[in-house]
Amino acid sequence: ISFRRVMDRMTLYICLMVAVVLSDQLLKFYIQQNVPLNVSYEVIPGVLSIGHVRNFGAAWSMWLGQRWLLSIISLVALVIFGYYFKKLYHNWGYGLGFSLLIGGTLGNLLDRLFSGYVVDMFELDLIDFPVFNIADCALTLGVIVILITMLKDDEGII
């Protein structure tokens, strides 16, 4: 693989990480400015609402009030994701998956560090599911992409 191809691929992955963080932070800012706290509006009746919720824990309200513990876990996760990204980015599945994980982790970490909570806005009305945000979507998609890549990859992640 040529140096140029490596840099092109690396640039693409870094742009994806930045796009996840920027879109997440911009939507969170918009929601905070335009949707009252703890209010939601139906977008697709019975399916999807957009709201404004402050999450002081993790998914399903686990570890409520554990801002610093969750921040430390996020920092450790970033180191691990960064390590595997650097090791495996040449495989597009791992590069894509770890780019999404890094972007999603950074998006929620920024909230925790600067606000003390994570802003969530997407509500699935058709099922009982926690309110979530773009960073959470990126994290979920990143895990799915990595799992699919692992199933198809002979080398494995470890």
C-alpha cells in the first residue's frame, strides 16, 4: 500500500470522526436552544419524537451521577479504540467501525466534561427504549460494523 493511499484512507476516517462529533454537538446545541427541557415533539406519530433530555448517567440511566467515572471509562475506551484503529485501519471494516466508536465516544465525553450530562433527543415511541443522540447512533453502528467485520475476517482483532 502506498503512502498516499494510507493517507487518503486515514484522512477519510479522521473526517468521519470529526463529522460524527460536529453533527452530534451541533444538534445537541440546536436542541438545547430550541426545545424546552423534558419536552418532546412527535416527528412521526407513534414512531419517533424529538425531545430534550439531560442524561446524568449512561444508557438506561445506569451509573446516575457518576460523571467522572463515566468520563474516565470514556478516556480509557478512547485509548483502546485508538490502539485498535491504528493497528487495523487498513481493513475498511475496522477503520469504519473504530472511526464511529471514536467519534461517538468523543461526542458524549465532551458533554460530560463541559456540561456534566449528555444531551439526548431521539425518542422511539413504538418501543420502550432510552432516549439517545447522534453519538449513541455512531457507537451502536460502530459496534455492529466491527462485529460483522470480525465474523468475515480471518485475522481477527486480537
